[in-house]
Amino acid sequence: MTPANALDLLLIDDEEEIFRPSQPPRGSAGVYNPNSALFNLGMALLRWAVVPPKLAVPLLSAQAKAAGLSVETVCRPTLPWQGPRLRRLLARRPLAAAVTTVAIFDPVFLARITSEIRRLSPGTVIILGGHGAAASAEIRAQGDLWITGHGERRLAEVVLELKKGVPLPQVPGVTAVPGGGLSAAGSLRYEGIPRVLPPDWSAASTLARSYPVEASRGCRFNCAFCDFPGRGCQAFRPAADVAAELAAVRRERGVKKFEFVDSSLTSDPAFVRQLCAEMRAAGLRVKWKCFARPDAFARDAGLAREMAAAGCTEIFMGIESIHDGLLAAMRRGMDRAAVELGLARAFEAGISVHGNFIIGFPGETEATALETAAFVRARPFHSAYFCTFGASREMLDLAAREPARYLNLAGTPVKGWRCDGLDYRGAYGLTLKAVAAVNAGRSKPLAVSPRTNDPDCPPF
Ligand code: SF4
């Protein structure tokens, strides 16, 4: 007989602290500060209040509940006021605990959660998913099972089998990983998911008033430097479903701001126009932001205006370069003329544009980096990231096949690369010069070099 308070699945979401104590071990991400505990508590409170909840756990929760599983969630269990909830839920001896590592890359941080699970509920199967698990064998080793990609369908299937008493290694789809451990394949897009369900926002605990929304998975483009697993093909949800989800969150949770998480929401302008029409038809008065590329607005003259009229106030614009030679080598599928035209239309529509640029791709020189800086200074960007080029495994393999095109790029991912005339440290130096050139004479910096650019900051 199943006890009344039996729990099939405990979902856990957390994110690393921003500040670390001084003298951390190499491999530990963060900004190091001896007063870390105090700073972290303050930052946690601030982020709790203003940062949108992550989408992963509400999506996992929706599919697991639809499969008939009993599900509970704890968000940020390492925060002082959430720890007791984790311990109460572990006292119910959940069959499985699934931890999303979307924002956890430090094995030491993750161990604070997994060791608590092992201590209080040793029979619970620990399942890991998300970017941290994908990136680190040390992180994967803390779980009993690693689910790759989007895991909502696979997770529900695995826990249903565990509930039937099937031992984990014999669950269909679970395979041994060379070198140890078990894994199961999730979805790259929506394959195998019979019905895409709206996120179960009862699973999120946050004071934030801006929520994420997903209209598609994958990416229709295939940029040379990108290691996004779903690139090359993008699957969209029906626009009417997305608009209905926005309306429901607006109605039920009073949320008026949304952040589309799609790699490029505008890759199919017809979809975005349909979405805007559905939002208008539903009488939705909300503000939203999204990721986009300038070529979409160059191809479709009225798209930016249409989006602005439907509530789009901000775009994170993946520009990456303004130089035709670099754009071609990056396989961006656009040239400088398209970048300029697309940006001009977004600015004209009154949308606040954050620009993202890559500095140091093979072929970059001090002259091209400073020309990029001048380009940014001359336009009304709200802000800009200058990211030092990091070479993915795929990029290095591509360069090995086309050495002349990529100036003999070779080495190790992500920062251990070199090519003719440049290596990572040199590219980082160009990044800092470009940032300084943009910000010269400004009281408030416009361009930023993200801290992960630092050669001494992971990922290495
Ligand atoms: S558009 Fe963005 S997500 Fe898509 S392949 Fe290019 S860099 Fe990757």
C-alpha cells in the first residue's frame, strides 16, 4: 500500500552564489571575496526579488504531474529560508530527486544538495540534467542518472518505471556511459513529447514579476562557433498556444513582463507576425523581450514595428561581428549591410537593443576590434557584451578540416586555442581594448566584458 504522503519525484532548482571565499580551488567559478557569505545573502535576496524563475522545473513538473506522478518542488534549497523545505520533503523519502544544473557548474556547490539527499534519503535516485551536468563529468558523477537535453518526457518515463519497481539500470532507455555512470537521452526539441504543456508555475517560488516563456526549441541556423546542441533546425509551438500561455500567466499570476528564451525568436518572421496577431487578438497588454538576429529585420521591413506594437521592448541582438570576412567565416548567413539595416529598423521601432559581439574569432585584428567599438559608439545601443572567442570542440574540428579558412586554428576548448597571429590571451586583450574604446568618456559604461572572458575564470 502506498503511504498517503509518498512522494514520487522531488524537483530541485538552484543557482551558484556569485561571490566565493578568497583562495578558491582552481575550477571553482565565481568572484572571490572574503566577505562572501554576507554579499551572497544580499545578492540572493535581490535575485529572489527581481530575477525571473527558471523554466526547467515548471516544465518538468507539468509533464510529471500529467503522467500521474506525485511531485513536489524546492527552489534554491541552499538559501537559509529554503533549507527546511528540502529537509521536510526528503523526510518523505522521494523515489527520485531531479536536480537541474542549468545554473550550477561547480561540483562543490552541487555537493551541498546531493550530499543532503544522500544523507537524509539514501534510497532516493538522484537524476541530473542541465548545462552543468552536460559540461562536467565531476558533476555527473554526483547523480545516479544523467538525462541529456530537454528531459521532461524522459524524466517522467524513468520515474514511472522506478515506481513499478524496475531497477534503474534496467529502465528502458537507460544506458551505461563509457567510463562509468548511467544516462538517458532527453529531447533536442519537442520530439517524443505527445503534448507540449504550459509550465506548472506553482512549482516556482520567487517574488520576480517577469516570467520566461518558450515558443520554440533548437535553432534554424548553424553558426561555426556555436555549440548549441539543437542548432540546424528549430521547432515552433503553435503561436496561439504561446499567446494563450502568456494570457494565463497574466491572469493567474498578475505577471505583465515576459522573457522569451528562444535562441532566436525571429528566425521565422511569419511565426512572430502570427504570435503578435494572436497577442493582439487576446487583448494582451504585456511587455516582453527576446533574442534575435539583425538579419530578420533586414529581410522583413515591418517586423520590428510589429513586435514593438505587440509589447516587445527589448532585444538581445546576436550581432557577433560587423566584418564581412568574419561573418562569412562564422557562417552567420548575413553581411554587414544586413546587420546595419536590421539594427536601424530595430532602433527606429523604439526597441531597446543590447548587442552581443564576439572578439577574437580567427581573422580578428586590433583594427577590426576597434572598428567594432566605433560601430557600437555610433549607434543608440542600450548596452553591449564583448565576448572573447572561445573555441568549441566542434569549431576546432571544423578548423582542422578547413585550416586555411580558420588560420590554422588548433588547441583545446574553450580557451586553449591559438591561430595564426592570435591566441585566447591575445583575443582577451583585444576585447578589453574594444570595451575601453566604447566606454571612453562615458560616465556610465555601455560595453561590458563578461567576467567569464577572463583567461583565469572557468570555463577553461
Ligand atoms: S543563431 Fe545563435 S543559437 Fe543559432 S547557431 Fe547561431 S549562435 Fe547558435
